[in-house]
Amino acid sequence: MLAFRAFRAFRAFRAQARVYRDGLLRVLPARELVVGDIIELEQGDAVPADVRVIRETGCRVDVSVLTGRHDLVGCSVDKTSDNPLQTENLLFFGSTVQEGSLTAVVIFTGKHTMLGRLARTMVNRRQQVRRPGGEHEGGGYLAVAHRLHAWSRAAASAR
């Protein structure tokens, strides 16, 4: 169920983003964001990409699109964990700002976001081909774990 919601959210996402371009704050379609863009988010905004927080004011975010739980998590400019999925200075595409405001730098966009990778992995898993003897070709939970680990390394190096 979580994978389906993640894939549906990824495909349906058509948000606008407030991004600094040429020294001015502009409103652009989120699909036009690129790595390195500086964006502004406030209460009610969906996070349009995977981002690293560089300024925040009383920020709390709903990350249920990834976790399935409707818990609010805090935001911080400081790295609070070595695990990119638990640190408060990284926010992920599809999350929603519930309180406060923040400024962040884009670190992953589109299919390279955590949600995009999860969606792609789940779609690939559905398209597996069965081999004689019942073995699966590619994919599976081990592949998900490897992809999440690779993403975690890439996110850590982006900090």
C-alpha cells in the first residue's frame, strides 16, 4: 500500500516552487527545479524535491508519504543523525510543511528523489520475470535495501 501511495504521489505531483533565480524569488513549476536551487517553503507547502535545510523557523513536517505514519518531525539546519533518513536537516519530496517556514537547497529532483527511487523500485518489482523453478529475476527487497543504501551515501556526500 505504501509503495502504491508513493508512486501515485510521485506521478501526480504538479506543485509550484518558490525558487531563487537570478537573485529574485520566482514561482516556477516544481519540475523545473535543478540540484543547487535555493527554495523557500512555508506552512502548507509540499516539499518539491529532496532538500537540505539551510534556514528554518519553527518548522515541522509531515513525512507520512514515506513512512505511512502521520507523525510530524522537526527541521534543523544541523545534522542530527548519520542516517540520512533520520536526520532533521534533510527533507524529502512529497513531505508537507505543517508548521513554520524554511529555506533549503535542492539535492535531488524527479526520479532521483527518495520517493522517485522507491516508486521506480516498486514498479520494477512488479515487472519481474519468473524463472523456471520459481526464482525471481532482479528486484526484490534486497534490491530496495541496496538502492536506499546507495541513496543514503549520495545524500550524505551532498551535505
